[in-house]
Amino acid sequence: MSKKRKSKTKDSKNTIRSPSNGMNTFLLEQLLQRKTMFDGFSNAATRMGEGTTNLLEGTEYKNNKLSFDWNLLNTLYREHWIVRRIVDVVAEDMIKNWYKIKSQLSPDAIKKIAVLERKTQLRARILEGLRWARLYGGAAGVIMIQGQEDMLDKPLELDTLLPNCFKGILILDRWNGIYPDMRIVEDSNDIDFGLPMYYQIRSDAIGTGVKVHHSRIVRFINRDLPYIEKIMESYWGASELEHVYEELKKRDNTSWNIATLIFSANLKVYQMDGFEQMALMDEQALGDLYKTLMLMNEMMNNNSMQVIGKDDTFDTRQYTFSGLSDVYSEFMMDVAGAAEMPVTKLFGRSPAGMNATGESDMQNYYDSVEQKQEACLRPVLEKLLPILCISAFGTVPDDLELEFNPCRRPTEEERKTLAQQTASAIIEAYNSGLISQKTALKELRQSSENTGMWTNITDEDIEKASSDTAFPTEELTQPPSFYPYGEMSYEEKE
């Protein structure tokens, strides 16, 4: 009987190893059997490398999932100024210069959208969503449509919207009232494909909730996660503090240690003759000794005077703080690196070093902010903008598109230089006969977004301008000159 079982086990084992029974299972078993064949360094004699007993091999990385500890996140945000800047500053920079609509909409229509945004405080609500997404890992905004309060579980269709129907968005963070449903959007054409189909909005106090369709939700996600981790986080992201927390603890402990050392910067040493014998006295005598020492200390603090015995000595020893500032600065750099923010932006410090301007650091930071705008902010605005258009003027343009304004605002001197260079390039192209007067005016007005100049060129001025291009010939002593509001003049050769 046992032989038969053994034979069956062996056959089963052979079957498992067979590639025809499943290539994945076969490869997995082969990898487990041959795990010692992977590349790696090890020197057992010197206790260096993988598998040896040394300090480096004692290192472990644990998955603490700080995003689940909402109480700690709340405490850090309320009490730690660095955490608050990490959460708030990037979110504020993401919406600081807002966006512009790239469409053939009239200025009046664009102004109506801007007025609607102000009335519904849309910019402030989006900033709130970005903040809680960075703090908790995720937040959501419920799109509020007038007249559809009882249709939250139905898809939001643009054909059913009426003018002046948009009333803003209600922001809820992932730990405060909104919970994704288990059903997933399976339509690959949907922008929310692979995400929860419904969300439950409920109050823990009353225990009831409202079911909301995903088309009526805008999601704010901070840091995306691998698929398995995303499912564990209920399709939310990770808190911005997860990868900053360890570096923050190092910086805080270093700061507190330096602060504590200040109290020991000037140590006073009082050598008392026969102190060893006095320490063995009874409690009453020992207590009198302590009172005497305390009185001597108070006298010295008040009058800078110390009275000692003939055979006693008094000395002071100072602690030097050399090197501590460098150590502290390195921990600050680590925190700033983990937060993806320059030290000048996070801690408000001026650039250090000879000829240091911090320009490259700020440029890298603004590049990072622009990437976050595309990943986190664009999906929200692209979902809201058609609703804003219908609510503002009743239709959605076919060429509706948005573009974020640059995060970095140029200085007045930079604007002046840019305007001069742009105008010189346009005039040179016009005088060379490459573009017409009408095209030149269009280019000048388009450059006003960056330079702040040429804003008074109207559509009427452009229509009156010439569409012809004039090429200079050998009969001309100089190329044609550019006159935005007049005719070209030529000076013939005598």
C-alpha cells in the first residue's frame, strides 16, 4: 500500500515538472531549486557579501504602509511645519498659474467660464482635493449638478445638462466619507477603465450612505502604486509622507540633539575636597549638602559670583559645535530630496556656495510640478471642463483643449528681454520676406502671453494688414521695413 502511494507521489511529482502541465509551474520549481545560481558576491572568510554575518546583511526593509495610519498623518500635518509645507506647497504651485483654454472660443465665452469657476470656488476646491491626496494618498470630488440630486447612481450624460447647472464639487478624502465599490469599470473606452464603478458616500454617525456613479466623481490620486498594492489601498494611492517619514525622523532627532547640546555648551566643574566622604553621610547631612550646592548655583546665576572652600577648585569647560551644522545640513538635504523639493523652497534658505543661485534646482522642481500637473490635475480638469462649458454657455466646443500655464513666472527683466528677442525675430522674418504683415501681427499678439506686450493688437488690426509677402531685390538699398499699422516704404537705389 505504501509502495503504491510512493509510486503515485513520484508520478505526481513528475507530472508537475512536466512543461506540458503548465510552463509557469515548471519554471517556478526550477527557479526555486536553482536559486543559488543567481549572481551575487559573498566572502565567508571576511564576512562580506550576501548570506554572511555582517552589519549590512542585518538590514531589513519593512512595509509599514504609513498611508493606513491616518491618525499619525493628521498629527504630522497639524503639528509639523515641514510636513505641512511638503503637503501644501506643491499643491499650491500646481494650480498657482492655473490653465488656459486652447480653443476658438471667443473671449466672452472664456470669461464666462472664469466667472463660473469663481462663483463655485472651483480652484479652492481642487486645491483642497490635491492637498488631501498628498496627505492621505487619495481624495475625491463629487460633481454637484442642480436638478440631479436624486440621480447620483446614474451615469452623468452631457446631453441632460442645462445652463447654470454646475454648482461645484464636494471634496472628501479617502478616510472621510467616500469608499470605492467592488465593481470595476470594464468598458475600455471609458476614461475610468479599471477603476471602481460606484462609490459609497456615507456618514459613520448615521450609518447610511449614497451610491454615486463614477462619472460623477473626480479622483485625486497622489502616488500611483503597483496593481497588488493598489487593490490593498482600495484603488487609492500612497501618501506623500510614506517615503519622507524615515528621513524626517532623522532630521528631527538631529535637531533635538543639537538643541539639547546647547544646554551643555558651558559646563561648570566644582571640585570639592572630601566629597567622597560627604556622599556617605546620613540623609540629613546629604540633603544639607545639596541645598548648599543649589544655593551656590543660584548665587552664581544672579551675581556671577561663586564662593568655594580653600582647597576646592572651580573650572568651566566649553563644548565645541564644529561639524554639527554640516551634519544637520545633510539631513535637511535628505528630507528635501525625499520630498522632491529644493532646500530653498522647503526650508526657505538661500542658496549656499560660491556663485550659487539655485536656478537649476528650481528649474528641476518646476519640471516635477509640471509632471504632477499632467498626471494628477489634467484628468480632473478634462472631466470638469465640458460640464463648465455647458453650464456657462450651453455647448461643448469640438476643439476644446486645455494647456497649463508655466509654473515659473519670469521676472520683469526676463519679460523685457524675451519681448525684445521675439519682436526682433518676427521683424527680421518679415523684412526678409518670409512672412506677411498679417502673420507678423498674429505672431506678436500670440507672444503677449509670455511677454506681456502687444496685447492691444486687435482682430480688426490683423484684418486690415496685408497678406502679401515682399521679397527684397537688388534694386533696393535696404530690405522693406516693418510698420505694424502702416505701409511698407522702399528707398530705391540712385
